[in-house]
Amino acid sequence: MNLLLKKLFMSIIKSRKIMNRKGLPALALLLSPALFTSVALANTDTQSITPTVDSVASIDIKLTHKRDEVKQLENTVVNDQSRLRELRNQSDALDKKATQLDSKRKLAQRNLDEQYNRMIDDPDLDITPFQKQYQDSWKEVKENQVAKLSIQQDIQEQTRVLKASSTKKQRALDELEILGESRQEARVLRLQEELAAQDTLDVVHTVTCKMSMTLSACSSQGKTLSMQKAVNNFQQQLINGFTEAETVKQHVDNVSLNIHVLDSAIIDSGFNGSNRYTTKLQASLRARPNTTAACQLLGLENRYCIEDGTSQSSNDKIKKEKKWVGITIRSNRHEDNVTVNGVNYGSTPVDVMLPAGQHQVTVEKSGFEPYSRQMSLSKDMTVWAELKLQENRPKPGKKFADRLSNNQLAPQMVVIGSGNYHIGKDAEKDVTISTAYSIAATPVTVNQFDAFVASSGYITEAEKGAGCNAINGGETKRHQNQNWRKPGFEQSKNAPAVCISKKDAETYANWLTKQTGFTYVLPSETQWEVAARAGSKEAYWWGSDIGSGNANTGWGGSSWANKSTSPVGSFGANPYGIYDTAGNVWEWTNTKSGVVRGGAWSFAPTKAKAYESLELNPSTSANYTGFRVVRTL
């Protein structure tokens, strides 16, 4: 026994000397790359995983309550619609009755007129019954008119009630969608925590050594296969321990868990029979999958797995591992021009090698609608761009900025030309812009709003005591102490001003008008969407899918998602040179009832589609609502 302990002690000392001399874990010299290509060896510290803010179970409870609320609101809307239909049917019945009563009155009047004529020849004629008949018919007409007026008032009131219940239902649906996104995020965080588990395993493995093998070779093979067994056992144990193990097992074959050996030691080894060599090994292991592994294992989009604080060395490593693919770009026109990610490649056909991932491909020719797509490249492919003749479409994009009275610049504006455009869901609605206009390149920033307040002394409605709304845990709550200066999160001067009501935004536009001598207003919904789409017929100006890292929306794959606004211009401009039309903040339009467009940092990505809108009370201030201005030309 003492001899065995001495051999074990000398083996550990020898391994440490090798590690110190070579700068590598001693175990690396024992593992064959041919057998162990999927296992990475490391002596680094355990990575910390941010704990879930809200557990899946907690969100499930909220989802249940919210679904019940939506169901109740849907029933309320159905009842309100039914009541409105009933009132309109009553109104139609009164209209029909009015026609009948008027005919009856006219008949009574004709009869009375005849009796009056007969009285000329017969003064003793009694016409009292005919007078009463006429008076009664007229009374019925008046009573029907009163009833009609009353029912019209009821219809107006019921229309208001229906609009209020419909708005409340839509708000609940939006909150339900946010909770659904939060649940996906919580599932990812839970799995990331489970993936971070570290364990120490004891394994025993016996190999049969060939007669031709040396003792050293037999020992080395035993150690290698024992370590392989430890890694396999750890991975299987890890997978079986996941809360969503069954879901993970459906995707695990396509994801590398990247098991790392943190430490290991041979507890015992030796021959226990004819050519049979047994190794007892103890190993500490953990998984170090990439940042998107949890999403892939759960079958979710990678946007739920974007993390902050990725080191430069990690980024460099990712770049080195990028694979390259070939893309061929062709079109139906000669003398066109191809740009990929802003780089000019001349006219089609173009063959170019690009790293796998997202790329912006644009094919243009003067007088034709541009072809512009955000593409995800993972394999060689051919792109066919069909260029169509423009219909009275001027080239947009001219930029300018007026000067204020203090010689500072007003917001930068982008010209949108007159012409025919497509808006609405699936871009199915054709609209004509008869007069060119200009729209701000970005939402109004904190710095720009601060200059307005400093110049005018204006106090926002939130600061006067109305407070500012925020979404917390899927619920909209008002915070009396929040305003554009303190929206509930840290903002840079170049971030969009929030906690702004429609009146606040209109007052800022009026101030610009007085300062510059040009007319500034809030955009109409059509003006806003034309500028946001920038000629695209897709849901987002870059394509049909939100992708990852394209905009600041909730669960949109950016470092600001669900945390705060982002500085304006943090994401690429659309082809018209306009920023932040998808996400960051909802933006006020000039719609009287109060409509905002564009989505926001705390709303689901689907709300950032170009055609989406949200109805808000014009007096509402929220830390997800800002604005941009339009200037007439």
C-alpha cells in the first residue's frame, strides 16, 4: 500500500513538473487528439453566469393571469361590439319607423285639409276627429325623433366604450407578447446556469493490452480511454440534469458542449489479470459552450443569447473561426451597380467571397427601383435581383440642418421626394406623396431637447406631476418621479429623449418653427412609414425577419435590449439615410387620437415592423416613447 501511494505521489509531482516546464496541462500530453477532438482542456476559472431576474415558473404564473385578462377583455370587446350592433339595429328600426310615421302624418294632413275644404260648404261639419288624428300622428313623429336622438347619443357613447375596451385589449396583448419573450429569455438563462455546472467524477476503465505493447503504452491507453469515459459520462449526466432535458436532446447533436477538464488525477492503476489494465481516475469537468449554445439547444433564435462584455480576444477567436462562402449576384439589367456592406463591386454579374453571416446586398440603376436585402449567408448561393422601373420616384437622401437663433444647428433633416409609395401590412396599400417633405434623420435627442428647455423654460407634463409610464414585468406602471431627465435608466446625451407626451413633442416642433422661420410639425403616419420603409416592401427595411443586432428592441440581440434606449445612430441607416425607424423608441405622429410608430427597446421585435402602430392617450408620457419632426419644403 505504501509503495502504491509513493508511486501515485511521484506521478503527480512529475505531471506538475511537465506542466510548469511546458506551460500546458499535464493531461494534454496524455489525451490523443485523434480520439478526443471534441474535448478542450483548460485550467481557467469557472465563468460566472448572470442569474435569472425572473424565473420561468414566475413568468408562467404571470402568463396565466395575463391570458385570463386577455380572455376577459376579449369577452368585453365582443359584448361591447354586440351592444353597438344592437344600438345600430335599433337606430335602423327607428329610421324605418320614421318613414312610416311621416307617411301616416302626411295622410292625416291630407284628410284634414279635405275636411277644411268641406267646411266651406258645410260650416257645421265636425272635423274634430281629423284634427285629433293629425295631432296624434305628429306626436308620434316627435316621439320617434326624440328616441332617435337618444339612440344616436347611446351609439356615440358605446363607440367610445368599444374603442376604450379594444385599446385595453390590445395593450394586454402587447404585454402578453412581452411576457412571452421574457419567458424565452428566462428559459435561456436557466439553461445557461445549468450549463455552468461543474462536477468531479470518479471513473474506472479496464483495457486489454496487446502482448506487443509496452507497459508505458498500455498505461497511456488506459489513461486516455478513462478520460474519454469521464467526459462522456459528464456530458450525459449534464444533459439528463437539465430542466428541459427532453427538448435539449432533440438538438444536442448539432451543438458542441465543449467539455473542459479542469483537473484530474489517477487514483489507482495496474494489471488485474492477464493483459487487463485497470485505471481509476478522478476528474473535475465543466462545459464551456459558445454564447448561442443555450438558444440552439432550446431551438430558439440566437437573439435571446446575445451577451454583454464579450472580450476582444473572444471576438478575435470568433473572427478566426469564420468560414467563407461564395455568392454570385445577377440582375435583369445591364450597367447596374452592386454594393455589399457598402463596398462597390461594379456591375453584374458579380462573384465574391464573403464570411458566413449577415450581409447587406444592394443592386441599383438610375431610373429603377433598387434591390436591397439583408441576407444571412451560410453556404454558396446565387442572388437574382429583379430591377423594376421607378414610378415617379425621386432619389431620396439629401440632408440639411437649419440654424437656430443662437447659431446652433436644428436636427438634421432628410428629404423625401414626392411620388408613389407602398405602405401597410405586406406593403399592399399604394399612396401618393404629392409634395416633397423632409424628416429628421434620428429621433430628437436628450441634448436637443435640453437646448429647447434651456431656451424656452418649458416644463414637460411628466415633470408637472403626470409622471412617466414604464413596463415592469409585463405590466405598464406609472412612476411619478420619472421624466425625460430621469427616465429610470442611464442615458447618454445622444440618446433619444423619452417620457415625452404628444403635447411636449408639438411644443418642441413649434419652438423650432419660431427659431428657424420654417414650419416643423410631427409626421403623419403615412410620412413616417414612407421614410421608415425607404422603398422596402418587407416588414423591416432590411428584410422580413428582425435578425440579431439589427435594432434596439426587446429580445433583439443588442446590448441595450430590455435595458434602455441606445444612442441614436447605433445601428445602420436605411437606404434613405434615416436611423432608428425600427425600435429604440416609439415615435409620436400627428394623429389626433394619439398614435406612435416604430417599436421600442422594451417591446417585442414584432412591434418594430414598419406597419405596426400603438394607440396612446396623447397626454401619456412613457420611457419608451420619443419623437422626430418633419419640416415642410
